Amino acid sequence: MEHFNMYVPTRVVFGAGELDNLHKQVIPGKKALVVISNGHSTQANGYLERTKGQLRLANMEYILFDQVEANPLVGTVMAGGKKAQENSCDVIVALGGGSVIDAAKAMAVMATNKGDYWDYIPSGSGKGLPLTNNPLPIVAIPTTSGTGSETDAACVVTNDLTHEKTGFGHPLLFPSLAIIDPELMLTVPPQFTAYQGFDALFHSIEGYVSNRANSMSDMYALNAIEHISRYLPQAVHKGDDLEARSHVALGSYLSGVVMCVGGVTSQHSLEHAMSAYHPALPHGAGLIIISKAYFSRMIYRHACDERFIQMARAMGMSEATIPEDFITCLERLKQQCNVADITMSAYGISKEEASVFSTNARETMGRLFMLDRIPLTESDCIEIYTQSYR
């Protein structure tokens, strides 16, 4: 019999309009640090005011932290943690995309623990120190469908001084509550809808082909792959389609569960290395760029032929009989979502950086390479980058 360990303790309230029911939920605190991005959409679309209104209805105090970048930096999470501590906040409410929720988790750590955030990072130049105190509890309100961070107990932050972009996980970083309201995603621009949707899709694709896949993670992964691949094009081209947004949001949530019960593979490590050096590169865009070369290599080595066939069928090719059909479906989906022509060069990446990225990926997020069914060598990684380069 196979083994799996499933622990996903977050209470999830899913559905259109559910933000308006936040005040009815159990919020684990009396004073919140409300964390949003350094952009304007959350405020311009009224989501911040609605959230504040819900906190007032719940008789809660709050203060705002609005400095989170698209790829959150260690200095930013240190500043947020300090603000929460100095203002005696006892809960963090993250309103935004995956970067905001990830940053909020890191702030929850630093609001209660001393030193530098990187002291607790267990890889690369981190010191791997254990937490002395429990992080603050977190309420996650995603406004995008991508990372699944509202579901899991991990976060990714970039150390811009050392060019390390890596994850940190702790069981107490599972949000205590997540409000997944697809209405908040109606205003995401088409390009970023695609990037975020592919990020969520790759969580389940990688989870399905990883060596930690199991019957439980498979159930979530195939369901997520079907929801996202069949509805993402509609969400991209008709952003106000609430049904399409709801399916993609559900797929993103399910993909987050996949990461809890199974795990993603080295494709994520390879991308994080790219955006660690080029922070303007959206994570989802980087994954799209390297995905064909990455999965083609797995197929060429017959890592798990039947699983690629099953994924192709979940993506709509009912007649799929060979693993290469998965690549056909993947490339077709890119075309449908207008992201087939993204290039590394457009983000200032040079072909000569492949070896730097490869070394960084293995040193900074080497643990994900351990989840690959067939190990990738240094030269394999370099070839994936060079084959993907345009």
C-alpha cells in the first residue's frame, strides 16, 4: 500500500461574493496588519475598502502595509514584521495575489521572532535556525488565481543581495482562514490572468509527475488540470466571465492542496533562479518559457509515460495515446492564452546566464530536485535553459 500525509487545516470559504461574509467568520485576532501590494488595483477596485469594512463589522482594529513587490524582498517582509510588532497586531490579513500572501506569511514569522528573516531559511546562505516563537495567524484573501498560497504552509521570498529566491515552510503558516472570492479576480488583466493560471496549472502538473505523487494528490491534481486548462482561455479573453474565473480559482486552490499532499518538481527551482536575477520576470511567465523543454526531457526519458497521457486527456484530448500528446495540449493552451511567444530576451536574460541559473537553482532550492522521478544533472538544467532561449 502507498503512503501519504495529508494535513491542510485552513478553513476555506469559496464562492462569488464571499468577501462580504468575512465578518461572520472566526478571525483569530483583534488587531490586523492588512497587507497589500505596492500597486493600485486593490484600492482602485474597492477591495481594500470592502475588507476594511468587514473588519470593522467584526469589531477589529487594523493598520495597513502596502509595500509588497511582485517578487517580495527580504527587506520588505522585515519592514512588515516590524510594523506588526510595533503596533501590537495579533493577526495578519493578506489581500492580494500570491506574492502578497507569501510576504504576509514571512511577516507573520518576523512579527514574533528576532533577527533577520534569512536566519530561518534552511537552504542556500540561510542559517536554518528554528523559530523561537509561533508566527502570527494569517487570513488570506486572494485576488488572483495562481500560487495556491492561500492553501499551503510555505512562502517564497527573494534575497536581492545574494540573488536567492527560495521557500520557507512551517505548519503554523497555513492560513487559519481563506476567503476565495472569484469576484475579486474579474479585474485581473488578460496577460497576468494567463501567467497566474499557468503557475497554478504547473503546480498540479508537476505534482502529478513527481515521485511524491499518490492517490490523494492525483485526485486533486487531475481535477485541477481539467478545471484550469478548460477554462483559463475564457478567463483570459473574457475576464468578466464569473463562471470561468470560478473554475480557474477552484483549480488554483486544488493545486495548492496538491503541494501539501504531494509536491512540485525542479521546474519551480529552475524558474525561481531566473526571476531571482531578473525580478521583472513574472513567475508564471518564466514557467511557461521553460515548460516545453522541461517536460519534453521527462517524456524523452520515459519518466512516467502513462501519467502524461492521462494529463493530456484531462486537458481535453480524449484520444491521447502517447506522452507527446501532453506537449501538444500544453502548447495549444499557450496559443489559446496568447502566451506562446514569451521570450527570455524580452526580460533582459542572456543565453550565457544558463550555467549561473543552473547552479543557483540547485544550491538555493535543491530540495525540489529530489522530487524528480529521473534526476537532472547540471548539464540537463543548462540544456533546458538553452533550448528554451529566444
